[in-house]
Amino acid sequence: MRRVTPTDLTDAPPASAADRKAADEELRHIEGQAVATRLVGRRIPEVELRSAAEGWLEMAFMTRNAAILYFYPGAPSQTLVTEDRAEARDFRDHFPNLIRRGYHVIGVHAQTAGHQLRYMMDGVRHFLAADPRLRLADLLDVPTYQADGDRVYHRLTLVVEESRVVHAFYPVSAPEHSATQVIDWLRRCRPSGALGLLRP
């Protein structure tokens, strides 16, 4: 058997753009699975976050029965704003379906509560919670990154029952279909709806 020499490695053809893209996607998938595995089973901490429409939301209390908790950047970049609004509209459109199944919907972002007004103009009826200090990121170990010089949330969706994470969607590569992805999972894994009835 011929030995492989350094020259053989040097002469190897460079990876194609398609190969690099496939490798990047595989890495993202592996990292995403690691994040999801880490979050499942964790309890939502007792943290109060500001809502422009509802005042203060105590997160452990809000998720005490069942809730969909989705995190989004909320950064001022126009691309991110477009994606944020598309995601919020998808949850807006599927809001009645999720409520029938027994799940509150709460969108969490790293900006101030005033940032939420543009979403209210879009007819969003679910809760929006401002977390400018990223308290949930630190207490729940939710992934973040830098955008426009600010630390913001990665897109992430959690299914929460009795204040405990039971499933995580990460990464969220198609925010415009984020709620649709959640409902597909609920149909498969929670055909009878939430574990308990929402208390008033």
C-alpha cells in the first residue's frame, strides 16, 4: 500500500462551494442539536419582563401551564426587522390555533418595550416581552450573538409545559414559518393539546 505523503495532501483539489455549504449546514445542525439538548428539561426562571401592552410579565407564572416561547433579535438592521416581523406575523396568523391547543405565545427580544409598537401595528395579539438586559439569556443559557454592536438573541423557539422546556427548535432558519413548524410538532407529539387547562 502506497504511503500518503504531504505532497499528496497539498495536491488535493480544494473543496467546492457546494461542499463547503454542506459542511457548514452540517455543523449548524450539530450545534443546533447540542443547544436543543442542553435546554430541554430546564425550568423557566422567575423573571419579570416588560410588555408594552400588558405591563410586567412574570415568565415562570406565564408558562406555568403551557406556552410557546420564541426568541428573536429585535436589532435595528433592516434585514433582521423584516425577518422579525415575518416571524411575528406567522405567530399572529396561527395564534388562534395555538390557543385552542392550550398554549400561550410569548415573543422575547433584547430591545426595550417601545420596540414592540411596530408589531402591535401588524395586529400581533400574543405577548411580547422586552429583555434588554438579556436576563433570560444568562439564567436559561439561551444563545446570543452581536448585531449592530449590540448583544441580541439568536432565533430560538421553545415549547414549555409547567414552566419546563419540553422541546427546542434551533436554529430557526425560516422565521416566516416558525409558528407553522411548532404546530406541525404539536400535531405529532401533542395531538390532545397541552398537558393541562390554562387557568385564568
